[in-house]
Amino acid sequence: MQRIFGTHMHTVALALLTLATTAAAQTYATGDPRNPSEPQTPGTCETLDAQFTASEVDVENPTTSDDTTRIQDALNACEGSGEGVVLHINGSDNAFLSGTLTINSGEALVIDSGVTLYGNNSYNSNAEFINIPNSNTGIYGAGTIDGRANVYTFSNTPRLVQTNGASNFVAANMTLQNAAHPNLYIQGGSGATVWNVTINTSPNQANADGIDIDSISDVTVADSNITAGDDGIAVKTNEAAASNITVKNTNVYGTHGLSIGSQTFDGVTNVLFENNYVYGKDSAGVASTDANAINIKTDEDCGGLVKQVTYENTCIEYAKHLIIVNAYYGSCSGTAGTPQFQNIIVNGVKSTNSVSGAYETFAGYNSSNLAQIYLGNIDLDSNTQDGDEYADIYLDNVNGLDPSGTDVTDGSWSASGSVPNCSFQF
């Protein structure tokens, strides 16, 4: 074990080795301190019956009128009720067609089983289909919100569901699909719970993240299934710091992985990814356009402190970039800052059927800002390293993983647990 400076051994290598192997104890992430349970669907304020079939509205240029006014009028009337506007199936009519809708404070939109709310062509000119700028709000029900990116060509990039400063937001037990851009974008405020949500947008839909968690604290994503065209989950900081976040018991398919970044300039702290599966293709066999799994990414154009991030028990199949910690992402905009990675723990990883050329990267920013990474209980079917540099890396039970490169030091630590026992679907 040694720290390398270019091609020459530095005279203080032994002292640095001793420092690395006796570094301060690691700190596991604890995630969302609220530890929420599964949300319950609220009571009913008003029920609206469907008046269309899916075949009438799920085409590029529907000839029907739409439901925008009557849904929004109901939402306006139910503001502050603590209850929901329910979109209800009506015999063979099972579809609603609408432009942008705003969910007001203290209410919910509930989409019943068998019902689909389709976005009409007009919301393309707006920033989102479902707009949630208010607190104590939610979207519920076993139905579906469909952005129709599979049938309509978008000239803009609207998000399917967008919160903005909405504290205590809930999305539960529903499906989001066919988004033109991010499916669910949670930005600002404090407190958000996403539970048993299915996202089903093609892996080929560019920039269609599954769930973005941006500039917010106290967030839980649990028991969800995400197929999307970019990051499955992305934690970032476009407006403020992001902290106290848990992502658990969730599967991502054909995405760009479970990600931190790329925007980290306001600081990301205490993020726990726990008991998740990452698949590099979807259930139909469509491969991700960038098959990342564990993915921490930023650069000097948008970098900042990323601290106390833990990936605990991650099962990976059909991926290429298995574990990435990268301070030179190279495709990032925001506020310039120095990328810093501290207390990054990856404990419990199993990968199988990795695609040709699979690799890992552990790259800090420079010799003054070394990435601090703890790797434990890792069994990868590809131990190829690419681009390791500027990192203090601590290893325990890593089955052949051997990071090396400019200013890289290997140390040791004691990881809890063991390699996960994974039950892959494919």
C-alpha cells in the first residue's frame, strides 16, 4: 500500500500510509429522521367521473374536449380540506385528458384504479403537467398519470410532476409514465414521502429522470419501481442544500443509476441508499443508454461537499459503471465550487452479468481534496479500475478490488454485515 505521486515514490509515503490506515472513524448515513410508514389515501372531497376512453385521448391530436377546467375547479374548491379530488372510472370510460393542473395547499389528487390521467398537448408549453407549489399535498391512488411522450413530439421539456417548495408532499401507490423530462421532480421545502410508486418511461427517453430530489431535507423513497431514461434517483442542490434522505427497497431498470449530483454546490449530506436493486436494462430487455449503478458525480463547475453518503446492500445486474465516485463528471452547470467527497461508504454490493467493459472509478478532485471512500463486503464480477486518482480508500472483504492511481492510498477498516444475498429478477 502506498501513495503514488506521478511515477515517483514520495519520501513521506510511509508516513502517509500510517495516516491513511489510522484515519478517523467512518460515519454511516442515517437518512430521513422521520422514518415514515406507508401513507394512507385521504378522504374524498369531490369525485369526478371519467368521460373518455383511453383510445379517444391517447393519440397525438385528440379530437375530444378535455377535463382541465373541471378538474382544476374541483381542486380549487377542495383547497385546505385535507381531502382529495378523486378521478373515478365510469363504466367503460376510464380516461381523463387535461392541461397543466395545480394542486393547492392541504389537498390531494387521487386517481382510482383503472383510471389514467393523460396530459394534453398544451402542457408542452409549461414547465410541468402536475404543478405542486403548496405544502401538505399529495398524489395518490392505484391509477396512472401519463405524459404521452410515447405518442406526442415535445418541442419543450416539461416535467411530469413538479413540486416547488412544497413541504410534506406525498406520492403513494400510483404509476407515472411516458414523461418527456423528469417524471417526479421534488424541489425545495422539507419533508417528502414517495411510497410504492411505479415509474414507467422508456430508457431511451433522454433526460427523463425517475425521481429528482433537489434542495430539500427529510425525504424517503420506499418500495418503488423505476424505469426511466436518465438517473433512476438523483439527489442534487440547484437551490439549497439536500440532506437527510433515504432511498430503500427500490428497484431501478434501464436507468443511469442511483445518483448523487451532478449539482452538489450547496452541499449533500446524510443520504442513505439501502436494500436496492439496479438493473441495466428494463423488463423488455431495453438497455440503459448509460448503465450506471452506484453513481456519485460532480465537477468544478457545480461541485461542493458530498458527505456521509451510504450505499448499503446494493444488488446490480447488467450494468457497466458499477461503482463511480467522480469529481470530473464534465457535464455540469450551476455554481462553481470544489468537489469534496467525505465519508462515502459502499458496504454490501453484489454484481452479476455486467456488460462488456464494466469498471469502477474512484476519483477525487486533487491532492488537497482527496475523496474519502470506504468499501466493504463487495463481490463484483468485474474488478477493472478506470481513472482512479486523488482518493483515500479503505477496504474490507472486497474480493479482488484494488484501486490504484495518482495519489491513491489503500487503507483498511472494519465493515459491518456481509455481501448481500441477491435474488435477481432476470
